[in-house]
Amino acid sequence: MTEFSICKHLVVDQTYPDVFFDKKNISNYYYKFKEKIEPNLYSGEDGKLALNKKVLEIKKDTKKDQYNCIMGISGGLDSSFMLHKMVTEFDLKPLVFHVDAGWNSETATNNINNLIDRLGLDLYTEVMDWEEMRELQLAFFKSGLPQLDVPQDLAFINVLYKFATENNIKYIFNGGNIATEALNPPLKYYYWPSDTTLLKDVLKKFSKKNIEKYPLKSIFYRKIYLDYIQRIKTIKPLNYLNFNKKEAEKELIDLYNWKSYGQKHFESNFTAFHEGYWLPTRFNFDIRKNFLSSLILSNQISREEALNVLKKPSFDNNEIGSNIKYIANKLEISTDELMHYKEIPLKFYYDYKNISHIYSIGDRIISNIQKTQRGGAY
């Protein structure tokens, strides 16, 4: 690496297409966090008091309802710890909601069931139509795009909001958090999953089947109709609680026999394949740099520790062959066909129809109004 190829404080480097460094070798990612995000973060008792105030308002507003809110759960650390804390410390009565897109790991299923049983909660699981999910994910492989997780991501978001609307539940608790997700990954690799214009263009070009059951709702429906007409509010409680990854894992392990996945988002077998193998080997992008940089910024690890983690691949090289075979079999294609998609020309969101210009404008407006940022952590 050259002198200015990696941030002095983080592990963001020149594999990020939108990164730049100043004369001190400090990246724009670091400055954005320090100048725009960190000053607005809660800490210590202030955060807990602010969250408790929100919870009391929600309880008052929903005192006649069976549930105070919906909490989405994937089985991952963030959503699991959120559920545990909000039930055991804040005494909320949530309806727990899970979307099964066909890629749940056995560990994720066990983690979810252990939490639900121990806490005595109701779990509603929406099972996506597998043939449609399979068709969508094959279309994205054929497209050459990096964001293969779009079919899962969009389903999780839209099905959850649809269920909340149909059941007149006004509060959604989300495990997104700054402590582990402070940095937005580059738009080039993690384009807006809710851009249905792009999704429809990919389907038109690479699929001959009609998609009828999949929840194709635009960003306008969610950000305008649901937020401002239906008045559905999203709360991210981990941003109030000084969320610490290691401490949270230990607490869940001790109380629920919760099992770790080794890397963030690996509760989904497909996401583990996509982020752990496909993105690094096809696009030369390692999302761990985002997660590790976030942990550096939240003072949970040192930069040296992060660099040591990055010396090892996300995926065990001895297991990648069996994972490739598993993904191919699940998608009902040969391993040769799957690996063929790894060699086709690289494509990005701007190679397909999209409304990125509208997203860019809307992001600036909503960020100023709601004090949020792309990615959903803040």
C-alpha cells in the first residue's frame, strides 16, 4: 500500500470509490463521523433517560392494544439484543416479526426460538414465496450487479411495514445502530435496495417469469405515505444504550445459549456467501472494513486489532467449496453456472434504469428533517 492508501484512524482504504484523504492521511469517512454524527449521539444516563421517555409515551399511546410495537428479528446480534433489552429492562410487549426468505441458517433459527421461548413472546413469521425469491436472486446474479442481497433486503423492509399497516401497529423497533454501523458502505456496491425502478429493469432483462407475490413497494410509499400519512414511527433503541458488541454477545450467550455467527449479518446463509466471498473475490470489496471502522469509532477495538482481522479471509478457504455447492443447489443451478456469473463483466446501478437522482435529493431532505443517514443506522 502507498502512504495515502488507507485511513490513519480507520481501515477504510482505496477500495472505496468515494474515499479521499487529506495531507494527514485522514479519510473523509472519519471526518463525516466526527463532524456530523458523533455530536448528535446519546451517551450514558442521558441516552437511557431519553429512551425511557420514548417508551413511556409509546406505552401510554398503546395501553389498550395487545402489543406496544413490532420488533423485527433476524436472529443476528443487533435485533436479538434489542429484543432482550426492550422486554427485560423496559417492559415492552412487542409482536416479534420475522421474514423467512429461504436462507435462514440453523443457528439463526435456534437463536430466535430460544429468545422467544425464554421471553414468552408471540412470534409471527412471514415465509416468502421461494420460487419468486429464487427467480429474483438468479436475475441479480445474471445482471452482474454487486448488490445480490436486494431481494432479501427489500422483502424484509416492505413485508414488515405492510404487516404493521394491516394490523394498525404504529411503532417499529429496529436494531440498526451507530456503534457497529457508523459508516455507510459505498453506494457503488450497496445501492439503495428500495429502488424498484432498478429491480424491475433487472427482472425485465433477466427473467421471463411474472413476479406477483413479492412486495414491490416504492420508497415513496414507505418514506412519505407510511411515515407522514400513516404516522408509523421507527425507533432504534440501541443508539441510546451505549451498545457494545462483545458485552451484548456475552449477555445473550449467558441468558439464551445464543450462538455467534463470526461476522455481522452471517445469520443468513446467502448474506454470508455474498458478503464473505462474492463481494471480496469478484468486486474486491470487503464490507468488514465498514464494520471494523465502526467499532474503532465506538472505541470497541483498536485499529491494530482491525487490521489483524483483515489479514484473514471472511470465509474459511476449506469450506468455500461446500458453500458454493450449497448456494448453487439451493438456486437449482450447477456450480459451473454459478461460477460463470462470477466471471461476467462487472455492472453497477448506473448500468440499469434507476432513480438515483431522486434518492440523492430525497436523502438530503429527509436527513435534515429526521436527522438520519443512508443505511438506516442513525
